[in-house]
Amino acid sequence: MGRREMNGRLSAEYQGLEVKVPNLFRCPISLDVMRSPVSLCTGVTYERASIQRWLDSGNTTCPATMLPLPSTDLVPNLTLRRLIALWASTAAPSSPPAASAVGPTPAAAAAELLRRVADPGADPSPALRKLAAFLSDDDVDEFDKNALARASGAAETVASVLRRSEDREAAEAAARVLAAIAASDCIEEESKRRVAAALAADAPSAAAALARVLRSGSSLEARVDAARLVESLLRNAAASAAVAESEELIGELIRLVGPADDEKKTKGGGLALDRQAVAAGLSCLAAIAATRRGARTEMVRLGAVPAAVRVLEADAGSPSQALRVLEAAVGCAEGRAAVCESAGTAVPAVVSKMMKGGIGGAEAAVSVLWAVCHRYRDRRAVEAAAACEGGLTKLLLLMQSGCSAAARQMASELLKIFRVNDKSCVAGYDSKTSHIMPF
């Protein structure tokens, strides 16, 4: 009969191991228990990794309801996360709790580690690595993580190490601790604001330190952590100007987003771009361009346009952010010149991703095309746009969507540029619908 009885029920020795998972705790996509539940604007909650893959694939609808998404923002569902953690602690078989990276008593151990970090005569790196491991451990309860993050002087102490340390290892470890707080879904917003405020206390020094980590970080993960802290600084009104004025920082962010043509080649000869690095770098660049208009010229001079185009061509995710960076770039003469000089690749890349980045990305794409093709009428850009298949259909679809009045006007002015031929219409909109003319 084996280990199961004939009626399909578990034998008595295995019945105690059976765990029933509430359907509410399962991701609608993967059907696994969610570890980082996030909600879309439709109200449906998914596992972050699963829904991010769905959105990165170019989908603009909610997988469960198939409703269009006016926004692709992911909001952490902390209430559901706490319920899942509580259920997991009660559903799992009773066993002695495993020791965490910090120790058996998180509050006391964290205080001791912070004391070691603050000791001017001690090497802060070992203690910082333990703190980072604690904050990054999925098996550590989020309440313990929040207790550490809100500990008195924690953010200020670690930020001080980042700013003053000339040792690469210590600076990277400090950046990892602060990024684990600033970018974690389970950390309270007040603790995240404290991290930004601690860095903003000496924004120029913080920007210089983060630029060093971005330039000489021992791993891509360390460089991404630094970019996430830059993004946190940019949300702080008092520090955003200092960050936007750092030419070194802008250059390193561009290098993080899209390496030069001879860097990071794949075996097939294409570019190997990391999605997390691309997302973090583009988000910072878009925020810098919005913070200080003068930074746009510097971004263009340092290579923001070819970097953003490479992201679109390589399908490396974050098309909306890449299009926003290009939109900012064409706001200056140098940016328009850079786009037009590489019109043969830049314009088709923009058209191809026009409907892949949500309504915001589509409007940014139209703004880029309108600037170089209609307002300034660059011949190279016009010819490249006219040769793009499906461009006409995408413009028509955008005009029928809930886009802004300005985007609709720009799209209508671009329509005459795209050639109306069988390929552009049929290939761009292949439906099985029979259309009947009214007369």
C-alpha cells in the first residue's frame, strides 16, 4: 500500500506534517506563499518578483483582472505580510529558533554592534557586515529589523562611517546597511526618512562617498546599493541640489546604467545589462533631470543618451524610465543633437518601446519624437521615424487611450510623418476584427 492509504489520505505518521495554506497568502501568478506581497492599483496583491517580471515583459494589464493599469506602482502590502509571518510562525513544526546573523537577542546585539561601529579605534567593517546580513536575511522577523532600523543613532552612525571612511570595504558595508533600510519593503517609512536625513546632514560629502562606491565598488551589488542611496538623497529636498550638481556622481550613474560598447559583452556579442542596476541608475538620472534643468546638459555630455538607447535596444527593463531620461535630454540643444546623430538607432528604439512603459512611458516617447521630428524637424530623425513599422498604429492607440491633452496633440502632429503603407498598418495592428464602413 506504500506510505499512503488507498483512499488517498495521508497515513497517521504524516498527518501532522500537512500544512494548509490560505489562498489569500498565495501569489495569483506563482501560486507560492508570498514573501514580499505588493499591490497594484487594481487592489490585487502579488509576489513582488512575479509581478515585476510580468510588467518587465511589457504587459500593461493586471494579470488577475486583465484590467488596464493606469499606474504600475507597486505598493507593499505590509498588513498581509505580517499576517503571513504570523501564520508561518504558528503553522511550522515546533523547533528551537535558529540564531540570526546578529544574535539570539536582536535588540541587545544590535546595540552592541552599533557601539562597535561608532568606536573610532575599531574597524567598523565586521560589525557593519553583520548588521547588513541581519537586515537582508529573509528569515529574520521584520519587527526585529524595524527595531534595529529605528534604534537611536543607528542611521546617523552608519552614515557617518560612509561619509568619512577612506576604506572601500567599510564604505561598501555602510552603504549596504543603509540601502537595506532605505529600499526594504518591510522597514517603516520613518526609518527610511531618517536614513535620508542622516545622509543629507552633509550632502556634498555623502554624494562624493557614494560616487566612490559607484566608481570602485567591489561588486555590482555594492554599486546598486550606492545608487539606491542616491535615490533616497534625491527625495530629500535639502540634499537633492547637492546631488544634482555632482558631475562625478552623474557620470558613475550613467556608467551603471549602460556600459560603453566595449564593456560587458555577452558571448553573442550583445550587451549584458543588469536589470537592477539599470532600474536604480535610470531612476536617479530621471530624478536629477527633474531637480535641476542645468544637469541635463551635463548628463548628455557624459553619455546619458546612448546609455538610455542601449537599455531600450537590449530590452533590459525599465523602458519608462529610459524614455523619461531621453525626454529630459531633448529638452536641451545638446540632447537633441545627440539623439539626431544616432537617429538610425535611437528613433527606432523609442518607437519600439512606446507602448511598453505604461502611459507615462508612451507620453515620454511621443515627447522625444515630437521634439526631434516636428518641432526641430531634423531630417535624419524624420527619415528614421518614417521608416519605423507600426509607428502609425501606436500613435493612434495612444490617442485613443487616457493620455494627456498635450500628448494627444503631439501625437496628432506626428501622424503625417509615419508612412501609411500595408506593413506599418497591418504589422502594427494584427486583429481578426471585420471592419464595416458606415457608407
